[in-house]
Amino acid sequence: MKGMAVSRSRAKMTPPDEPSMPTRRTLLRAGAAAVSTGLTASAAGCTALPPLGSKPSYGRVDVPEAGPPDYRRWLPAQSVVETDDDWLITYAEPGPFDGPAPEEFVARRAALRVEIDYFGIGYENYDRLVTTNLATVVVAEFAADEVAATLADTAYEPDGTYRDYDLYARSDVPRRLAVRDGVLVWTSAEHHRAANLEATIDAGRGDVERYHEADDDFAAVTEAVGASRLLYVGGGHPGLATEYATMGADAFRIADAGYQILLERYPGGQAVSAERIRRLLEDQPHELTSEAETPDVGVDGRLARVEARVPLAPNGDRDPVDEPPQVTWGASFDPDTRTVTIRHEAGEAVDADLLWYDVDSPDDYGEIEKLPLWPGRDSAGPGDETTVDLSDSPDADGVQIEYGPAGIGSLTLFRYQLEADE
């Protein structure tokens, strides 16, 4: 990093297997630990959660019933998009967030909240959110005209229609949006590694084969886990006997307490006993939160399940990183002056004392250097813009916006590559 750092948050890590962009798996494995140790949510993912260590007290857990896995309608079969990519699906029921919740759930929710642009609806008003490798789908009560009015003040431009959706697009960080009353489908080059708006819409309509209709593992795991307040399903989850698992899931449900459910499916003939799962929980990293109490371990044929009660954190004032703003950000680069202009285009006003920027370069190895983005301002809101001077950073290839207090700990709100819209 170049320049004088007023406030700095650094975290060194081994470059990920897929360095081109973060995935929901890296966010999942970061969780609350990433926030507390200073990793940005989008750069985390170096390790899963630590083993439980000493032998925990196992017991029976009565987990609330799951909802139906209706989220599966939005994920087409891999053959539809001609890829063998490792599919990962995230499902959330955002809703109001007033009561106490497990700390791990709060951290994961924050990472999801900052990932999608603001379209005049607000994350808390979403009924359902589905994110895949291809797109993010929002289902809520809204009229398409409301979204269009919000987009009018941003760099999103009308881009035709597809099926019964109005299309919009922008190029600074390539993003596309399809909108009809009650549903929007969004893609971002930053967040969807195989972005495909049309295939997602076609799957939602039932015009193409869906993933659960083509893949027995995905069908079995999603049928077993159902829907939850927050859910991840895909290969590599949830870190139990991963070397054997063909598919897994990690879910949070919230009622009188929080509940976490881990599920893995194994190939036919590959026996993994409940005792083996218990040893894995105690001896190796996994994705069961350290807050979990009396985990309940069971095996039913090819499915292993871990269920645990998770205490609700007090409903007090939350850390700002736990309640990040939802904003549509824009950026542009002037190569003559080597300056990047950052624009707050739509969404919530943000406390300027919590906004920082970091200059990316090829050799910074994921280090984060937090410099004030809007110095001398109390807040930044729709229509505000600021400039980042890169004249002293000849090797810079991007700028990202960080959110959090001075010192250690932040979430990445936005990342802009200099060549994105040149």
C-alpha cells in the first residue's frame, strides 16, 4: 500500500484457491471470527471455525420445523449453462431484525446485507433472498415502478426486456438487473462468478431443468434441510467428513433460541458413523459455531446431521459492523489525473467516520490499509461523491470501500477494478 495511513487494519492470509472474487463459502467460513479478528468479510475464508477441542456434552435437541425448499426453483441444472462449476446456494429470510440473535447469525447476515445493491426496497423488507453462482433473487412486496424510480438516480440504464422483466445494466462494476412486480434478479461481476440472469429467470419460470431435478445429492440434501432463516447448501459444506461428502448444508433457525443444523451426504457404500462425526467436531475445523450447546449428532443412511442449540445474544446496541448500510455504489477512473471518483448513488446515509478506502495492488496479499474516504464530513448519502488520488500508487489496480470503526475490523462494501469500465 502507498501513502500515509491514518488508521490501519491488516490481515495476512494465504491467497484463496479462486482469487478472482469472493464466494459465499468464504463469507460463511469467516463468520463472526473474521469480524472480531480484523479480516474483512469478503477477504476472509482462510480457515473454517476451530474444532470444539475438549469433548462437548452431547444431547438431544428439538429443532423447529423447516419450511419447504422452494428456493430450488431459481437454480438451473448445470447443463443449462454448460458448466461443471461447484454450485453454491444461499437462502435467507431477511425480515425485521429487532430481537436477539446468535452472534454467528448476526455476522453472516451482515455479510449478505452489504452484498446486494439498494433498489428502493430495503433488506429488512425482503421476504426471501436466494443467491447462487449465477444471480441473486429477491422476492418481496413492491412494484417495479418503485425500483425504476430509485434506479433513475443511479448509473443503471434501461437495457430492454426479457420474458416479463424489465432489464437494466451498468458497466463500472458490471451489474445487471431484471425487475417485475414482486421479484428482482440481479447479477454482479464481483459477486457471481458465473453470472447468468437469463438462466436464472428461466429456471424460476420452470422453462428449463432445475438443479434438484438433475442432481440426486442436491435434491436429497435440500429435501432434508428444507428452508431456514439463513441457509447455505453446496459442495464443501459444512466441514465434517468433507473428503467423503458429495453435498452438505449449514442452516440457522431462530425461535426461543437459535439453532444450527449441519448436514452432509456421502456416496453409497461410504459409511460415516455418528461417533466419527463426533470425533471430527472435536479434532478438526468445521462450521459449527463455537457458541453451540449440546450438539446432537445422528446418521441416517447416507446423511449425517449435527443439530445444536445456540444461545441468543442480548438485544443491546450492536457493533456498526453488524448493521452495515445497504448502498448502491458507483465509481469511475480518470487515467490522466489517476483519480477514482466514488459515488453514493442510492440507499442509506452512512456515518463518514466509519467509511474508509483501501488501495489494491497486485502484491498486497490481501492486506487492508484503511484511509478516510470522506474526511471532514459527518455522513455520506445519495448524491455524494468523493475522490481517491492514486498518483502516489503507480501499481494500484483497484480501490475498495471498507466499513467499520478505526482500528481492527471492517466489512468490504464495494470493490472497483481500474479497468472495469475503461
